[in-house]
Amino acid sequence: MHTTLISAADLASAMAAQDIVVCDCRHDLLKPGWGREQYLAGHVPGAVYVDLGSDLSGPPLTDHGRHPMPSAQALQALFSRLGIGAGQQVVAYDQRDGSIAARLWWLLRYMGHDAVAVLDGGYPAWLAGELPQRGGEETRAPGRFEGVPRPDRVVVLADLPHVARLIDARAAARYRGEVEPIDPAAGHIPGARNLPFADNVDATTGRFLPPQRVRTRLLEACDGVAPADAVFACGSGVTACHLALASAWAGLDESRIYVGSFSEWCRDPARVVATGPEPGSL
């Protein structure tokens, strides 16, 4: 069973031996239709498309960020539609570094399904291996997903005063408030430390760095707080999941996610938005 990352070669071998649910999660935050267009043009054979906006986000329930977390009922329906059964291996991929695919990875694990991995290096890694691709829309026969949610994995706005260490996964310039392309305010939640998710992968290939290097970065950001007591955030609860995946890849306890993240925090002008660096940020 693959529970963190899988290489393109290993995925191809596994697909030849068993029924694997492969999910194409490619998405561009500034061009919502881009991912599906790319999927239709070419994808891993048998892969189904999973959209960040309509599938991996839902009406506000636990949070009011840009990508609210779907309800447990919505996730059960989605995963059943995708043909995911008990214990069935799932592999998610996106356009490169796993930043979108990690959201599906985390939601499945939140629902108690641990047999899920992210394709290391994304679709480019598949193509680099000269593996087959297919165009057009594909579907799977529905399954019966019976996962049970793990509410202890989720942090909501009211929990933030009790969080031992909040770690923001966004790029440093966004965290410091020097630029903000999406949200109405620029900066970060006061007290949050910065650990850019992109620094956990190779800048050229988009593949994860060795586990020990990732582990060192995460422990430095936690700064004495147990990883299980830390909380990951970002702009809207998407790339925060990438840090959770990195934590699992590094052999650490999975931290919790504040899904509402900065996009929920900055909705209320009465909440203070911090700018500049915070002590302990990497």
C-alpha cells in the first residue's frame, strides 16, 4: 500500500497488476477551467478528473475560506462516484509538485482512507517516463465508500487561540504581505510562522526532497512543539495539505489543518493582519 508518494514507474507497474483509482487534480487558481482542459488533452490512462472548486471544496460548513471543506456526506458521495472502495489504492496527481493533489490525499485520509498517494513530480514525471497517455473524458463505475471522518484532524477559527504552533505554507512574499494576488488583504495571521511548501520539492523536477531534509525543515519550523500539536495553514486550506503530506513523507506525525486559513481570517476587517517576518520563519 502506498500512503505518501509514488513514482511514475511504480504507478505504471501497480496499474498493470491491480485496479487503482487514479485522479487527475490539475488546477490553476487564477484559471479555474485550465485543469480540465489539460486533462481532456491528455492524462494518465484511466484517470478521472477531480476539480478543486466543485469536488474538493463545498458550501461553507466548518470554515468560510476560499475553498471550504466539503461535508463528510459530500465526501462520501464524491469518493463513491470516483469508484473508491474499502482499502482500494488511490493515486492523485497534478501539474507538478503535488500542491493540488495533496488536497485530495488529505481529504481521503481525513475520511479514514489511508491507501492514497501522490504521484511524485506530477503529470510531467509520467510523461518523462515515456509512459502512455490518453485524451478525452473517462469515468469509473461507482463504488461504495464507507470512510468515517476524523474530526481531530481539523482546526476551525475558534480553535486558533489554543494552537501551539501555526505554520503558514504560502510563499514568503505573500506571507510577509509584499504581494497578494487573490485575497483582499496582504499578510498573515499574527503569530504564524512561514514554511513555504514549495521548498519541500526540487525546483527543477517538482519532486519531493529526501525525507530527512524535509523532516529537518519541519522540525525547525515547529521549534520544540511536537508536529502532532502544530497546525498547518495557507491561503485557503489547499497547500497546507502539502505540508501535511510532507510531514507524513518525513515520518512525522500528521499535523492538523486550519482549512479556512488566511482567506477566512482576513474576511473580517476587525481581525489584525500581520506583515513582515515572524521569528522562527524559514
